[in-house]
Amino acid sequence: MKILNFGSCNIDYVYKLERFVSAGETVSAKELSEHAGGKGLNQSIAAGRAGGEVYHAGNIGSDGLSLKKLLEDNGIHTEYLRIAPERTGHAIIQLDKNGENCIIVYSGANGLLNERQIDEILADFSAGDICMLQNETPCTSYVIEAAHKAGLRVIWNPSPMNEAVDRNKLALCSCVLINQTEGQYLTGKNTPGEIIRRFAALYPQTELVLTLGSSGSIYSGGGRQIRQAAFRAEPVDTTGAGDTFTGYFAACLSKGETIEEALRVASAAAAVSTEQLGAANSIPTIAQVNERLRTAQ
Ligand code: RIB
């Protein structure tokens, strides 16, 4: 089963700081480094490293050819990644001493995805394939409707959460992955249990994976709930951990693995990803994930 990912590609500028900048304040960064990122690219690479057959769709500028090469080096198909007359998207990431981040995203070429491009790409995919997307590219509602109509299984990680997320489209998704803050925004509820109950009442056909950082994750769907504990890690940078989880989870589903196995593998992958600086480059290979699963027994 193929995975078609309509997603962003960013160049991440990571500034290491003692603490995050406050309003009206100027602080000096201790270090600046440049990495490949973007929620879309990160999720494609994670799904590819997990063994999925992944097609990345979107737009970069001619200054982002290294991102295309990185995707290809990871076995991702890039024929649907257009080189557009616009600068590549980028992110400015503040990284504090605890490995936590604050992110500003500039969409750049990611913002050029349009309905015509989406239609042309979707025509090459068929019922049963997976369509994955986030919320860093435009036309998310259009993608979801068109993919659903064509019989694809839609896996949506509506992140970053904002007013562009159309709640009505959640019902057309096969599976939605969100964190607790995103869950609170979507359901108006606070605790994980309340979020899950409200989501199930509103979207009974849609499976939900609620990620809870160091408290693990919970799957809810078809009247079942499955809990997965987080794997222990020594984090230096949590950027991209959620993307790693989503990409690994989607790839496991595409290979016909059970939800229990997909949650376990995705959680281990996310934990390992936090132990290195950067987003895409910190996503572990399946061999590294298996090693973590083995040693964590
Ligand atoms: O989820 C992490 C990603 O968010 C970063 O790679 C950055 O590019 C932003 O899109």
C-alpha cells in the first residue's frame, strides 16, 4: 500500500538559547545550526525509514534542492515535489537547555500547493492507498475531500493547529493524530479522557491517536482504547518527535501491522529522535528503533 504525503519542506534554523526570548527582549544565541525539516518532510522520512513506500508531494524553491536529495536518499519518491519560483519554506527554532522548542514557520513555496496540482497527483493513486497530510500546506480541506472521495485512507496530523483546520473534515479521515493541546482546541475538553470521549462522540468513524509526550499515547477507535507508554529517552531536542511518531505509525499501518505494534514502534522511534539535534536528521532508522525496542524489554 502506497503512502502519498502532501506536506511541507522547510530549512530549519536552530538557535540554541539559555531560555526562550520574551516580548521586547533581545538575547544572544549560543549556537546556530541549519537542518532539514518541515512537518511534511519529517513525516515522509520517518515513514520511509520505517519501510513504507512513500511519495512526497509539495513545493520547494531552487534553494531547497538539498531537501529533495535528502528525501531521495531515504528512498522517498519525489516526482510530485515541484521546484517552484519561490523561496523554500523555513522555520526559526529556539531551542532551550531542556531540549524544548518555540517555532516560527514561514511557508514560502509550501504555500503554492493548489487544487490543480492536487488533482493531478491524486489521479495516480487509488482506493486503499494512504493519503497523509499535516497543516503546513494550504488546501487541506480540498485534499481530504478529494482523497476520501477517491477511496484513499486519510491520515491527518492537523498541526500546527490553527483556524485553517476545518473540523468538519475530521469525519472524512480514517485516522487523526494530535497532541493534548491540539485535542483541547478541537474538542474544548481538557483531560485526555475527556478529549477522547468528546472526539469519539463527534467523529465516531474516525480513529484517534492522542500523543501525550512523556505520558505516552492513547489510540481510540471502533470502541477500543489502547494505551502505549513512552519509551525512556535522554532528550537534547524534541523537534520533530511528533512527526517521527506520525510517520512511523502510518508506515506500520501501510504494512498491515496491528495498532498495538504501530503504537509501540512509533513510540520507540519518537523517543530515539529526541536524543539528537535537528528534525529530519534525528529520525532513527528501523534498525535503531528495533535496537531500542530490544533493549527496553
Ligand atoms: O515538527 C517540527 C517541524 O515543525 C520543524 O522541522 C519545522 O520545520 C516546523 O515545520
